[in-house]
Amino acid sequence: MQYYFFHLMPWPHLPADIDEKYDSAWVWVPNSLYDPVKGHDLYREYINTLAYADELGFDGVCVNEHHQNAYDLIPSPNVIAGIWRGSLAVVVEMFIG
């Protein structure tokens, strides 16, 4: 049996009234809801979490890919794989294999 670590890499700073202000969290939510300082900190935390999962011995890591939405920070798993400090062989196998 293999064990994989899955991370949504969520954006936790959405306003409480997002459902009232916007028809959907997909496509047309304004970029002004993103704070680059908070985003920088979250990316660092999430990348470190993926590296830690590798250190713990997971067989691989999984991330999702959502474009144009307000819920997560994954524009492309390849970008995350490119900056991840962990074992890239595991990441490449997950994305290509």
C-alpha cells in the first residue's frame, strides 16, 4: 500500500460576505482579494509542508490545479514542483507518471 499527501493549498483570507458579493468564486472574483504579502507567506508555508511530507516518507505528494478561482493558490502543479525544495523525482513521477 502507498500513502500520498494531498494539499489543496487554500487561500484562507476570503471575505465572509463573498457569497453575497459575487455570483461565484470562479473566474470573475477580482484580484484585489489577493494580498501578495499574505500570499508570499502562505506559499512558503505550503511548500515547506510539501517538503515535510517528503521527509516523513510519504510515497508522493498531490496538489490540485484550479485556474481562475478564489479558493486555492495552485495555478499549475508544475510551478509548485519547480520551486519545491524536496525530492523532485517524487513530484515528477506524480505529474507525469
